Amino acid sequence: MTTSPTQSHVRALDGLRGLAALYVVFFHCWQAAAFYGAPPDWLKLSLGWAAGGRLAVTAFIVLSGYLLSLPLSLTDDLRGGPGDFMRRRARRILPAYFVALAVSIVVVLALPCLYSRPHTYAAHTWPTNPWTDAVVRSVLLQDFSITGIYAYNGPMWSVAVEWHIYLAFAFVLVPVRRVRGPLSAIVLALAISAIVWWIAPQYRPSAFWMLGAFGIGMAAAEVSAGRWRRYFHLLPWGIVAATTGGLLIAFAVYLVATGRHSLLYAGFRMPILDLITSVAVAAVILVCARGDSFARRVLECRLPLWLGMVSYSLYLWHGPIVGAIDSVASFHGFSVPCRTVALLAVVPSSLAVAYASYRCIEHPFLRSRT
């Protein structure tokens, strides 16, 4: 059975977002283990598969590009204009963000004995300039900071990136699309991303280095419901998803086998991996939107959908939890194997806090907005 693209994508993509958020949690567990120095081989093999967590952020950006562009593809109009769009986005992401940020700042500054310990995950979130870094993060400018980008709560850097992408979408890409068409807007997004990579490598991650991934999400929306809909059923999106996904899996297997995880962040490989990931996620989106498929059935299972529901809160809160558990284990002199085992508590703890945050902070705003 084939359903309307305006209705078919939502549940499956919630599941995709939820699994990506859970993968980021495992990534930061792996990152915490990497701060031990030279981790043993068994540790590299057991957690090495999670080393590509940054690519999950790329998946989030592609999903945002698709979901935010889908109504635009159907109506050629941004409902309420740029100002109303930004108000809706602020209502969705800022309340939970500011609560998580405030708690992170208070906890980090109150417990310097834990959060400034060397060779721990929390050490790289220790602020270089405590009050400056707090203000910068309060106005969502941390993605322009070289030294303070991970201060207090490391994963929050991408919230600022996404906020600036929203601004670029509403005030630049939408007007260009209205005047010159969707292709011009998407090409502009890719061009800005490429320019940032080319001339400003010192700002990685930076404000617009992921705008290209957002543009690919916009392209998926045009194929799904917009002016390029003739390609929706014409092209083999399942094969595209399998091919690009296979490349990423093969690369991950190579990294785990060789332990050369630094290749993920080496020079030109980062934009290439982002591009492959963006195309893979866009293809999965189109496979799910086109109708019944194996990918869609998996993503609409109960666990992925539940993870999707709490995914934003999970993303906001898991970093401080990783840092706290790892720092406490280090403070008590745990050995490397014991510190690694202690990290197993991160996932259930993060999920419990994320659910509480969703129910107490996110859900009331979602209900009032509806």
C-alpha cells in the first residue's frame, strides 16, 4: 500500500531520529573510554563501532531539512513568514535547552574536583572562561568558539549549529527558493557549506558547515512532495540507501579492525563522509515516505518510536551523565575495565532523565503549541 508522502514519513522518521540519538550516547561512551590514554584492544573492538557519532548529527540535520521543507514543497510558502517560523522553532527547542544548560553550568562549577580531572570525558567540557562560556552558550554562539565549543555540555554545540541553520533557512534559503526555485536554494546551501570547509577549517564545527546536509534534506522534500516528484517513484532509492549505507558500514568495519578512528576527522574525509551520510539518510527518508518497506517497519517498531519521542531530551542530557559517571569512577581510582563497565550505567540513566525531561519540559510546550 502506498500512502501520501505528507502522512507516511512521520512515524518512521521519529524512529530514525531516536536510533541516531541513542547512537550518539554510545559514541560519547566510546569517547569517554578514549580519554583513558591507550585503551586495550578489547575496548577498541567493543566500543569502536560507535566512533562515528558525529555522523549521527549529520543525520539529524538532514531530517530537519526534510521535515521543515516538506510544507514549503507542498505550498511554496513558509507559514507565518520567517519571524513566525523562528518563534515556532524557539518554542520547540529553547525551553529544554535552557533548563539543561542551567543545570550543566551549576553542576560543573559546583564540582570542580570531578569535572576538571585529567584524562576524563568531563575534562574537555571544563570551561576555559567560565562566565564568558556560559554567556556564549546562553545566546547560542558556541559554534563560533574555538576553545569553548564543548564547555559545560559538549553535545550542545550542534543545537547552536541547528539554530543558525534555521535562521539561514528562513531568511536566506526560503527567499532564494521563492525567487529562483528550489534548485537554486539547495545549490546555495551546498555552496555555503563547501566554502566554510574550504576557508574556515579552524571553525570546525562551525555555524554553517552542515548547511549542505540540510540542503540535501530539502532536496528529499522536493522529491517527496514538491517540484521533483516525478523522481519519487522513478529512481531506486532503496538501492541508493543500501549502497551508501554499505559504504559507511564498510568504513566502520575498517576502523574497528584497524583502530584508526582518527580517520573520521582527518582533512577532506569529513565532508566526504558527511556527503555520503546525507545521501544515505535522504534515501532512507524517501524509501520510508514512498510506502511500506522493511526499513519503515523497523523504524516504526515500539522502541525506535519511543526513542524518537525522547530523542531531543536524550541528546541534551546524556553528555553531563557520561561526564559524571566517568569522573566519579576516575575519582575513586577505578581501573580501565571497571571504568568501562561503569559506563554501562550511562544508557539507562540517560533514558530515564530524558523521559523525565520530555514529560516535564518538552511535552507541555508541545501540547500548548498544538
